[in-house]
Amino acid sequence: MRLAQGSGSSGRVLSGRASSLHILCDQLEHTQANLRRLEEELEQFVHTDPATRGLQQIAELGPKTVAVLRAETFEKSIALPAPTRQWPMQAWM
């Protein structure tokens, strides 16, 4: 704010910059709240969807990766001729 005070030609510039900064901070807070809500929903989905249990056993995969793999691979598993106990990616190889 001190930099803005010295660079403006009037008090209106300082007021406008402060208002813009306030709006930006509000938007950031809302975005962070929405991201937290989405992450909670994602966690709930991953832990309640039975199709993700096998993927959850792979320690290197986090909930976001599990959800993406679930969305990308298991939708295509409908086209498999018969259910298999293999991990879905192995069924396509």
C-alpha cells in the first residue's frame, strides 16, 4: 500500500487499488473454499466407490489420481466381454 500511495496522482488511485486488492482477496478466499469442498467430495467418492478399492491399495496413488483413473479406465471396462479379476488396464493389454 505504501508503494501505491507514492505512485498515485490522487487519493482515488489509492482507493481504487485498495478496492481491487480487496476484491481479489475475496475471490481467492472463495476459490480456496470451493477447492476444499471439492477435495472433500473427491475423498468421499474415492472411499465409498467400490471400484476404487484396488487402486487405493497402490501406495503411490493419491485420491486425485485414483479418481482420474477410475473415471478414465473403469468407464471403458463396460466394454469388456466378461468380468475379470485383473486390474482393468491388464485386461486391455
